Amino acid sequence: RDGVALTPPVSDDLLEGVEWDLAGRRYADARELRQYCLRVASTVGRLSVRVFGCEDPAAEGYAEELGVALQWTNILRDVREDGERGRVYLPQDALLRHGVADADLLAPSRDVRARLDALIREQAAYARDRFDAAERALPSAERRRLLAARIMAAVYRVLLRKVERMGSAVLDRRPRVSAAGRGLIALRLFLG
């Protein structure tokens, strides 16, 4: 509609990611989890750059990395909620490396919390790297068209810092960026 063509690979990828969710798929490592993020988040970003009217094909690279960064941040923020629904998105090799079992995500002992803090810091570092990669991929000519995405990226960077500082406390309370905080971020980018 309105000249925006949905290419089959993009829509197929999104549907496959949704199927993985419905099946409760687990991810062995960061590479597999990245594939999930590419399907459920980056595909939406790739469609969005078309809707925003971006002309530089490099904008899709921005959308790809930003989608991974956003989804990875969501996964870290929502560990408890996902666990309560029987879902664990954290890479299995990272859980094993840090000595954290699935059950520990719902009722962690003090000892497990220290290991979970390290796991969250490790995974947050990956998400931060993806935000940085997205920023490097952002075509300068598209900065204005991608203002909404840049605002979302900035808000989620703040959220990621909160998640990282909280560590295992994300199991006790969900980190948020206040409406006022989101508004200030948006205003700063709009005026900048």
C-alpha cells in the first residue's frame, strides 16, 4: 500500500520468529538468539525504514542492528516475566557458563544472584555493542527521517544502563524510563 512493498523474505522472517515464540524455542548461544532478534525485531525495523521514506540502502543495516539491540534489552528486562510464562530467551551456553539454571530465574538464592549479575552484565555488553553498531551504520542523510528510531534507541540505551545497574534485581522489579525521561530524550534529539 502507498508504494511500500513488503518483500516475502522480510515478512517470512517475522512469521518464523513468531512461530519460534509460540513453540517456546530455546537458544543455544548468542548467534542463535541473534537470529531470533533479527526475525522478530529487525524485520520490523527494515519495514519501518521504508515507511519512513529512507532512500539510502544502508538504513537497513541501521535497522538490523538497532532491532537486535532493542530486543536483547527487552529480553534482559523481562527475564522474570518470561520465566513465569515458561520462556527463557537467555542463551543456554551463557546460563551454563554462569551456573544459572532455569529455575533460578524465578527463585534465585543469594549465591545465584551474584552469578546472575555477571550474566546480565555480559549480555548487556552485547546489547550495548549492537547499539553502537547501529549508530555507526546510521546514514547521515537519513538522520531526520529516522528520528523516531533514534529516540527509541536513546530511550532503550538508558533502559539498558538501568538493567545493567540492577543486575539480578530485574527479577524483583521491572526497570523503566519515566515519561518525563522519555520526553527529555525526545526533545534533546528533536532539537539537536
